[in-house]
Amino acid sequence: MLQRSAIATPTAPKLRTVMALLAMNAGSVVGTHQLVEELWGENPPPSSTTTLQTYIYQLRKTLGLGGSGTPAHLPGDPAAAGRDPVLHTMMNGYLLGLPEKSLDSQEFVARARRGRAEMAAGELEKAAVTFRSALALWSGAAMTGVTAGPILQAEEVRLEELRKTVLEQRIDIDLRLGRHREVIGELIAIVAQQPIHEGFHAKLMLALYQAGRRSEALLAYQGARTALARELGLEPSAELRRLQQKMIAGEPVIENPARTSAFPASRTDPVTRLPPGLPRLVGREAELDQVGAAVADRLASAPAVLVLGPPGSGKSAFLTYTAHRLRSAYPDGDLYARLLGPDGTPVPPETVLNDFLGAIGVRPERIPATLEERARMFRSWADGRKVLIVLDDATDTAQLRPLLTAGPGSAVLVASRRRLVDPGLTATVELPPLSPDAARRMLADACGDHRLAADADATEGLLDLCARLPVALRVVADRGRLRPHWPMGRLLRSYRTVPDREAGPEGPALAELGLLGSVDLTRRLLGAEERRALHRLAAAADATVTPEDAAGILGVVPGDAESLLEHLVEHYLMHPDPDPAPGQPSGSGAGTDDRYRYRFSPAVRAALAVLADPAGHPGPAARGHGTGPSVPAPRNAARADAPVLVTR
């Protein structure tokens, strides 16, 4: 289901994969590392970055895709409507801009949305026509002819689930309109292909029963029971059994079958698992509006909003605060899970699903053993319900994908310490440091405007010390409440004057401001070689570093150094700045399209100076060596000082 009006079709399998991934994410940046993972998996060749650049060049040439740098108009901007397809090189990847209605998949989703609106308005005949036109766009399985990696496989599953949902709704309408005989043959074929889908079994029973073929309807029930026992070891759901009993008794049955599922338990009270939220959130009004707009756009599957930000930006607090604001729109309950353990170990998705199934009332002995079966059972329960699912500290897409299983009417909120790209994520909201006004307001709420005004210089010093990060500001605000007699200068000195510590002012402040642990957890998401390289860069690099600089420090080729730097940007451990053109000062913004200098934030750099390196040795600041740059290790040094091999 790629672009319908392509000028040419790439013949090389990897070119088709790149084009498919860019097309399925049209209008969004696809990260370089995501393309590399999709093409080569977890062990890409050393030349993967260069080879990918060659593929991009070939796509531009073969398909006539212009563009190189940042687009003048973002996709979705009315000014970009009707333009030719264009492939842009972005800071961390590539963006394919397409005119509206260029993809069958996009058109399918749009028709599905329109059909639902018509169905909700009672225009059943019109909705049936719309649903049929949506299904007519399918000529086979999604991604036919494409060698799909993990991201495209997830998108293929999403589209197939959406197709089945639309098919169910179209058959529901046919049954309500009395077209029982017309759908019997179709349903027999569908049940043969989907033997454990109880919804289709129920529809086949209803169609046969309403057509006066009660004995065959009861035989269809026995077929469903046999398939469920053979495939899942389950008995038919209570809804399916009630339908059978009504047919045995010759009672009337409803035309629109009730939602059926393999969920073996029953509970009517809503599930509530959210942790307590903040009574007030300062300075995040724009981001709250972004989340609200994203969850309001309920398309074919549950909207899933990803919340990102650097260490200390308050992602967890924002997530729970937002969830409490939204929970009234989800009457069937809310579920919460933290996907990263306190020791930095990712929580397996099967463990999360085990907890979710227990929370909704599934007895332990009925919870399936495998991840796939647990995901299927939870999806069956969530189908037709309005549930809010909150996932904090997601570590990667492999952990996240099995949890993005809620159906239309539900919503998923996700927070992560790193950028994630997945078709199941429908929107991204980034949390930068607070604005100066918002940061000052956060201190004023705790300390009072009079204290801030009495010592403006100390107030600015506190804002700088906290880097306007909400986590640090909240710690300072709490101390200000506990010491109402302290002026702001005394509050500032309490962080900068710490006896018996040789790490300098920044290290202790980070530990006391709650930033050290956050940087440490983010750092633990990296591989061992990447963590080692991170520490060497933080110790040896200047204020900003180019890939060539990093290559010299680490003893690797510039291409590998650039891959590492971009990976650190992905984790918010470094920040990119355009590499200034010749004659332009650094930070002027006048740079080339695809070259960048990279810098550590003061908070991250100071934290790495205190934290132990991957070998378990304390950082240079903790050893009393200060936080300044050190001399790069020689390339032939042994063990911890040896050149770093950057791997993924």
C-alpha cells in the first residue's frame, strides 16, 4: 500500500524498504538509526551510514524526488498542498513530503473515519458504501513486495487490524439492514481465515440464525468452540455462550452482535491504576494543548502520544498530570506502568501485560504464557472500551509495540528518555526547559514574589543553576518552603557551598537537585561501549565537538563518531547545533544543511563528571580532578584507555 501514483518503482529490495518506511511516515522525520535498524537489524555493517546515503541519492534520482535541506513548508501546511513529492534531509534523518491522498493507507484511514461518522449519525446505507470503498483499496496484504523490518512489520500489523475492524463494522451494518443471506458466504470464508476471532464467529451465527438456518448456526458455535480450545485452550466467551443459548431456546437475537472477546473474566467497575498527580503544573500550557489535540483525533486506532525531553524536564510528572486531566473522558478506566526499573533495567512487555490482565480481573491461571497471547487477550478486552493507558519511561520500540493494542475510543500516553519512531505513535510532544517567566513563577509560588524581588541576582543564579528544568526547580522550591526565613541569596549558597566535597559546585548541586539520578538512568539505556565513549567525550571534548573531533578522541573513523553523536542526541545527552559556515561564529545558525557541532548541556556534563564510568571507576570530579576537559587518551593505550569501538 505504497504511493499509488509513483513515477517509477525501485527494483532493489533495500531501496523499496527505505521508500516504504519513508512513505508510511510521510510528513514525519524518520531517524537515520531507524532506517539502519530496518535495513540491517541490530548488527549493521560499518558502512551502513554511507550506504544509506547512497540509497537516499538513488531514490531521489529514480523517483524524481527533489529536496535536500529543511522544507520551506511543513507537511500539512496549506502552502504545501498539491506540491510534488519531495525528500528532505533533516537534522537526524529524512522526511518525505507527499501531496494529500498520495498513499492508499492514508486514504483508507480517511474513509474509515468518514464511515464511522456516518454510522454514528445513523446513515447506515451511506456508511456501508464508505466502508466498502475503504476495503476496496486493499488488493492484498500490506507491504507486499517489501522486505519489512521491525517498524514496517508493526505497521503491517496495525493496518491489518484496522482492516479487520472496518470489515467487522461493515458486516454489522449489513446485519442490521437485514442482509443476512448476502453475508453468509463471506463470513464462512472469513471464519476459516480467522478461526479464533470470536466476533466473526458471532456474526456468522447471527447471519445463519436470522436466515432461518438455526441448526447451522449452532454448528457454527461448535466450530468456534473447537477452534478456541485447539488454538488457545479457552472456552467461548460468555457473550458467545449467551448467543448460543438464545438460539437453542428460539429467542429473538439482536441484529448487531454484542462485542465478543476471549476475555474470560467479568467486571463492571472501571479499572483505576494512575499514580497521584501534581495539583498544578507550571509552564506547560502549550504542551498540554498539544496532547489534548492529539487524543481528540480518534482515528482507526487509539491515539498514542509520546512525551520526550532531556533529563530533569519533568516527563513523568507531566505524564501523570495530563492523565488525571484526561481520565474523565475514559469511563472504562485507566492503566499505568513504568517500563524502566529503578536499577535501569527495562521491564519486559509480557510482565506489563500480565499486570494489566490481572488488574482487569483475569485470574492468574487464565493469563496466557506467551507475549503474543497476552497481547491478544488484552486487545480483545480493550476492543470497544474507552481506556486510558499510561506508559512511563519506555526504553525502545520493541518493548512498546506489544503495549499499543488499545482500540478506537481509547488513548495511550507514553514518556521516554529517548526519541522513538513507530507507526503506533501518532503524535510527539517535547518538553524543553521552562521559559524564564515560567521558571520564575514556579519559584515565586513557593517562595513569594517579595523574596524573589528582594534579591533578583540570586534568583537569576538559582534559575541558571537549575537550567530552568522543572525537576531541579521543584527541589529548590521545596527547600524555599521549608526555609521561609531565608533570602534567595542564602538559598543559592546552600547549594553552592557544600563542605568536604571536591567535585566543585556543580556536582553536589546536581545530586541535591535530583538531576544526577535522571542522567544516570538515561545513560544506562546505552550499550556498554557507548557509555564508555560518552564518558570519554564528556571528559575530553571542548564546549562543542564535530564528528572529526570526536573521532580523534575516541580513535574511530568520523562516520562511526557521527553515528555515536547522533545516538547521544537521540537520548537527549547531547544537542546538535548547525556547523557554522566559514567565517561565521559557532551558534550563529548560519550552517550547512547536513553538518552539525554537538554539545553537552552543563547538567549532563557535570553529572557525567560525578558518575562512575562503565568500568565502575568514579568520574573525574568525584576523584577530585575537577570537571574540566582532559587530554585524550593515546590510541594504543590499554584497556579503559583503548580506542572505543562504537557499536549499535
